[in-house]
Amino acid sequence: MSAFPPLLRGSRAASGRLSRGGSAGNSLCFRAKCLRLASSQHEHSSSSRCYTNAAGTGTVRIGCASGFWGDTATSVPQLIYGGNLDFLVFDYLSEITMSLLTAARTKAPDLGYAPDFVHVALAPFINDIHRNGIRVVSNAGGVNPLACAEAIQEVVRKAGLDLKVAVVTGDDLMPQRSLLSKVKMADGGRQALPRTLHSMNAYLG
């Protein structure tokens, strides 16, 4: 399952009639380990900047630069320079990716995210992203979105820019392990949680 609707998949920009509102129904404001970059000069006080699929005015152009961790990085410049985008989105996660990121975090507490998102997808193009007023949304934070945000903030600082970096957390379910162990499973049979558990996430990917 992709973290993004089919409209957003692929390397070409998707264009559609979308309105800005506060509805959570078909919102493009993703809630699982998302990172967003926004230039303060592009903020609009009259809008929450949460775009929904409800009928409205204006066109929002969205480009998806990746569908998985390890996807080609050539789509980033293609979309930035040829897509006339409002939003650039990245989907990095899968079940195996979550496991790999958890293993990385176990070795070093400042790991657990997709580093190539920061150093390959963002850093070389951060000035052009800012110049074009493009907002970036990604689940590259993996199991350590705060560390990912810190790495992005360092890229922004080195570029001498004033950009906002937002993080959405709350997917880590390890603190609720004992409660979830009592939940009845509806997958054809109930299997107890393993004795050793390294991560448990409410995961979209």
C-alpha cells in the first residue's frame, strides 16, 4: 500500500482541482512521519494550507519524486525544473524499509531515517526548491523523524535559508505494547506478539 493516493504516484506532476480547507477526509496533509518544508514568504494567513479533494477553485500541482527507498533520484530535478510544482512528495517506506531503519537506529540513535532524502534529494536542490516556493512532503523520517528533521535543518542552515521544517510524530506504538497484546486479531487467527520486539508502528507505506 502506498502512503499516497494513485494520483500522486510516478515521476510526472499531477494537476487537479483542489480546494484548501480543514477537512480531514481526503486531505493531502499526511499524518504519518511526514516532513514539510515551507518558505515563510509563501505562507498565506488566509489559508490553513491543508488541501483537500473537495470541489473548489485554483489548481494545485503535485509531483511524486519516489515510490520507494532507492528509487531513482533523477525525478527530483525533472520535477523541480519542469513541473511548475506546488508540492513535491516522496514515498520511502515499506515493511522491509521499516525493519532496515529500525536496525540502523539500534546501531546509532541519530539514524533510522532515509539519509539520501536529505543529502541526495534535498541538499543539492534546496535553493531551487525555496526559489520556486515548492513545499516538500515525505515519510523519509521512517522510525526517527526528529533526527531526519535535524539533518534537514542543518542543510537549510548551511544554505543560509529561512525555511520551516515540520515533523509529525505519534506512530510509535511501543509504549502501548502491553495493551495491544490483548487486542483480538481479525486476520483469521490470533498470534501472540513475539517476546522480543524492536519496533511497532502505525505505518503507512
